[in-house]
Amino acid sequence: MKKKWLIGNWKMHGNLASNKALIESLRAELPQPDERATMVVCPAFPYLFQLAELTKDYGVGIGVQNVSDHLQGAYTGETSPLMVKELGGSYAIIGHSERRQYQGENDGLMGRKALAAIDAGLIPVICVGETAEERDSGRTHEVLGRQLDAAFGYIRTAHDKIILAYEPRWAIGTGIAATPEIVQTEHEFLRQRIAIRDKEFAAKLPIIYGGSVKVSNANAIFSMPDVDGGLIGSAALNAREFVTIYRAMLATMPAAVA
Ligand code: PEP
């Protein structure tokens, strides 16, 4: 059986006190995550070390929401994936649509960032997804294919060193999630596209969904055969909701890991 993933993107929220309270609430709701499904939280950069300390004896992974595409050098304001690793991070979200939208990030940069993250020993969570306009004009697969080829064109790594996230832009932060059928269709498309290069890698690669996942739709989305977990934004800021979504995901899985 494949493991699943639940990754919380805290975006630019939080402070020392609220981060501590959120982790305390998470622990109260869920004393330890289940071995079948990895839980990860991604705070804003300045709190990385705080989160690593707070979760030392708690089986939750820590990630960041962005990294530089360089490991070191004269890149003012950037954060190296090596620094993330040293401060206790294990994951890096790459190419999130909010970075594409507000910071002008493009497909090529996403590929280079993913590669730098892998070089530093982080697991990149590579985000792809179409806008509403691209979907409405029937270009979803063209866009997803282009984004995927840009990222995976650079990367040669093992299936357990990388995560792909399908995040349709129109579903992020809007409260309107993709239907389970749309999620399955697009995950299947992504897996098949990767299988053209490497069938075994494609079959094992975790492909997770993000975009307005909440308690009410989690079970239906996570029940889809090509969905290996979720990337959660706003619902990750509420411990009870995040843990309820996590449990909804566990409920779609067999009792034990093979
Ligand atoms: C996200 O930011 O990656 C995300 C999926 O946000 P939300 O769950 O709030 O739509």
C-alpha cells in the first residue's frame, strides 16, 4: 500500500505565540500521526527553527513555502535550501500559484528550484495547476503538460524524494474545490504523462491535491485512486479541522502499511 501525505501551507500567517498554540492544539487533537500517512506543516521562513524545536518529539515533518534555486552566493534576500535543511526543514513547496501570480515565477525557475531542493536533501512539493480561464478554454492539459515537463525535464530522482501537487488556481483559497472527478482526471493525466518517461516512477510518485480541501469534501477527494494526499491552506490553520481532514484521509486507506 502507498503512504499518503497531508501538507499544511500556513502561508504568511502566524507569530511565535500563535504557532506554539497551533502545535499544542495539534498535539492535543492527535498525539502522534499515523504511520500510514505523513503530516507536514510549512510555516513562514522566520519560524522554521521555532517549528523544528516545537515538533522535535512529534512525528510531524517541517517544510517551507519557497526556496532559492541556488545553494549559496550573492542572492540578496533569498533562502538556500541548505539553510532550510540545517534548521530542520525536510520539504519545500515549489511553484505555488501565489508565487507565480505575485512574484512572477515561471516554469523554468520552478524546475531549477526543485533541483536545488533535491541537491540540498529536501523533498520538493512541486505545484502545477491551471487558471479558470485556461480550464474554460480547454487548455488544462496543455498547461499541466508544459508545467510538468519544465519541472521534470531537470529532475532525475527517486519517487520517494519528490511530491507532485495538483493545485488548480481557481480552487486555491476560493472555497470552491475541484470535484473528486476532476481531481481524479487530472491526477491520472499527470501520472500518465510521467509514465511516458518512467512507468515505475510514475506509479509510485505521490500526487497530492490542493485547493479548498475542507472537512466536508476531504473523504470524497482522498478516496480517488490517483490521489495520494492533500496540500491544505486555510484549513491547516485550525488544528481540529486539519486533524479531521487527516483522519478523513486515513479512513480511505487499508488498516496497515504493507
Ligand atoms: C494552498 O495554498 O496551497 C491551498 C490549497 O490553499 P486553500 O486550501 O486555502 O485553498
